[in-house]
Amino acid sequence: MKPTLIIEYCPKCNWLLRAAYMAQELLTTFSDDVYGVTLHPSETSGKYNIRINDHVIFDRKDQGRFPEIKELKQLIRDAVSPGKGLGHSDKRADA
């Protein structure tokens, strides 16, 4: 079964638009690789994390920032479809 991406966001912090934008980007890039993207309003203030099923791949509090979409796509690609090319979102060969 294909994995589900979950974006848990704080509605009190007005992070729904950020979560929706990221969901759109992820669905566009990984439409063949994931079951779907779920937006989950958190009951914990300030929470913003992205999971693949139950595995956290990015947590705003741990990182002290929000993920860049390029970085997020790379993290998800590495977990769900390691051979997938991401075009301009791929890591540079000399980086």
C-alpha cells in the first residue's frame, strides 16, 4: 500500500495556507507514489510537522524553522521513491 503524507499544523497560528500549499506541491510531485496527503489541525499550539504514515520526517520545533519545499520534496522522495528524479528540486551534484 502506498504511504500517506500527513501535515499537522497549528490552526491557531494560521498555518493552514502554508500546509495547503505544501500539500499541493507534494501531491503534484508524488501523485503516483503516495496514497494522499492529509491536513491535520493540531490541538497543540505551535505544532507543524510532516509525517509519512507514523514516521516524522520534519518537525518545526526540532528544526527551529519551517521546511523549504525543495528540502521537503527531497526528504519525501528519499523515503518513498529513492530513484525518482525531482528536476530542479534535486540536490546539486557538487553540493
